Amino acid sequence: MATLVTGGAGYIGSHTTVALHDAGREVVVLDDFSNASRRVIDAIRSLTGSDLVVVEGDAGDPGVLEPVFARYRIDSVVHFAARKSVSESVADPLGYYRANLGSVIALAAAVVDRGVGRVVFSSSAAVYGATSTLPVTEDSPTAPESPYGATKLMGERILADAAAASQMTAVMLRYFNPVGAHPSGLIGEDPSGEPSNLVPRIMQVASGRRDRLEVFGGDYSTVDGTAVRDYVHVMDLAEGHVSALEADLTPESSRIYNLGTGAGTTVLQMLAEVSDVVGVPIAYEVAPRRPGDPAASWADCTRAHHELGWQARRSLKEMLADHWNLTRPHPEPTDSSPPHPPST
Ligand SMILES: NC(=O)c1ccc[n+]([C@@H]2O[C@H](COP(=O)([O-])OP(=O)(O)OC[C@H]3O[C@@H](n4cnc5c(N)ncnc54)[C@H](O)[C@@H]3O)[C@@H](O)[C@H]2O)c1
């Protein structure tokens, strides 16, 4: 039996594919490579020593899904494949609804038809919007600020409804802020363009690809005036998917879990940590707040701990050291860094 991983060549999907392999699972990756390099597949194969099965195609196309389910004995699905830029979703909301919800509907239909037992869905802290109380629990009010966040909340609803009417169990994982890379430095997130996430931007300053960091907002009511987020190592997130596939969730038909560390870090604290890891000061300037950015957001992960037996284990220092290992200038040219556009 195998786990189908849609978007398995992407940032979180590639790490999860490795974690699933390490947990003894067979994996079939389905990816259209719209936001991943094919070299990632070579890197996964070399990390796992396996002949990973990869299907190239659109996870929203029933004509692609049907032969995959017919050919491989799929008993579970992890659905990462999606467009993920908040700003792009504001400019192209219909494109985001079509892509992100079309794939959820097509996949849910295939899963129900084939009697697949479990689907794990990549959701996001973006479903909570800017007004949540802290720490954010799974019962905090949802109020997505962008079409992207809305597609995640709607995707959860579609899967929960499909699960309630069938034998499948749907597990929604709301990620907070994934950071870091596999310690080998062979896979990770190293955007070639303009990243919107903090750590890739800081790393671009650290490696000389950017002059200074723009810190969006210096007048929030936080300890130092800058925004607070919950950063979680991508390897911890990857392991959260293994836990979500393996946990006994009966009699629930669907369940939602926050995946974070439960700790908040300000932008200035993050700058100091990166300086420490990299060994150079990081130049920055304070810029106006970005619309829709909450002052502070960190997760209560008690439910994931109690029900999935999962908690983040890696420290902020490890996240940054692994991220730096991936993005630091290498003496020899490396072809291991996939291109990634801005993410959420
Ligand atoms: N990275 C984050 O900060 C973050 C935070 C919260 C939630 N998420 C969610 O986690 C998931 C994975 O995020 P990521 O950072 O790894 O993104 P990513 O862009 O690196 O990975 C997505 C992968 O899916 C593939 N893909 C996209 N559309 C596809 C389609 N229709 N059919 C087949 N393959 C397709 C891309 O080529 C890519 O390999 C996404 O659903 C994203 O919304 C990400």
C-alpha cells in the first residue's frame, strides 16, 4: 500500500516524502512541477535510497487521478498541491479558487470512489485572519484575510463534508510558519525571486543577495514593536504528517490540528538569532506595516500533542542553521536548490 503525496516535490512535500519513507511507507508523488524543480526528485531519491515513483500531472484533473488510483494501491493521501501566495491570490482570486478548490474536490471524489481511508490536508494559520486571541487554538474564530486563506478554510469544509458522508477520515493540519531545511542541505526552500516570508528574506541579506531587510511594522504592541510569529522546523512539520496518518482518530470523521511550536518570536529577535547563526550583522530598516498582517500569532498545539502524539522538537537555532546550510553561498555552484516563489 502507498501514500499518494500531491505536491511532493515542493518545499513541505519533499520533506514529508522523506519522513514518510523513513517511517517505512511507500510513496507515490504527484506533482505538476509548476513550483518545483525536477532536481528535487533526484535529491529525495538520493536521501531515501529509493526509487521513488513520480507522476507528473495536475492534482485537480480527474483524468490524471484516475490512472494513479487504478495503478497504485493508495491507502492514504497527503494533499499539498496548491498555489500559496497571499498577494498573488488577492490579484487573481478566481485563479486561486479554481486551482486550490478544484484539486480538493477532484481528489476528495477519487478518494471516496476508491474507498481510501485517510486524507491529510495542508491548511494554514491564514484561516484565522488577523483578529484571533492568543495563543491560537483550533477553536479560535476563523476569518481569512485573503482569497488564499479562504481557499484553505473552504478546502477544510469540503473535505470534512466528504468525510462525514463516507468512510474516509480527513485530517486538516494548520501550519504556522515553516522554516529550515533537511539537514543534508539537499532539499529546502530557497526562492530565486522576491520571497514574502521573513526567513528567506533575512537569508538573502545574510548571503549578500539583498542589501537590507525591510521590517514591516515597528509600532505593534509587542515586546519590541515588531510582529510575532510561530516558526516551526519543516522537518517537524513533515513528521506531523506521519503522525496524522498513523494516529487512531476513531470515531471522528474529520479533525483539525495546529502545527507550530507554541512559541512566538519577533522580527528583531529573529534578526538577532540569524546574526548569531550566520556570524554577520543583518542590516535592516523599519517600513510601514503590511495590510492584513496580524501583530502577533502563535499556536496552541495541545490538541496535536494529545491526539497525534506530535510536538515540535527542533529549536529556532536548528531551523536557522539548517536554512543557512541550504542558502549560504557555496564555493562550488550547486544545483540542489529548487526555485520557489513567495509563499504564505
Ligand atoms: N510554506 C508555507 O509557509 C505554508 C504555510 C501554510 C500552508 N502551506 C500549504 O502547504 C502546502 C505546501 O506548501 P509548500 O510551501 O510546500 O509549497 P510549494 O509551492 O513549495 O509546493 C507545492 C507543490 O505542489 C505542486 N503543485 C501546485 N499545484 C499543483 C497541481 N495543481 N497539481 C500538482 N502539483 C501541483 C508544485 O509544483 C509544488 O511542487 C500548500 O498547500 C500551502 O498552501 C504552506
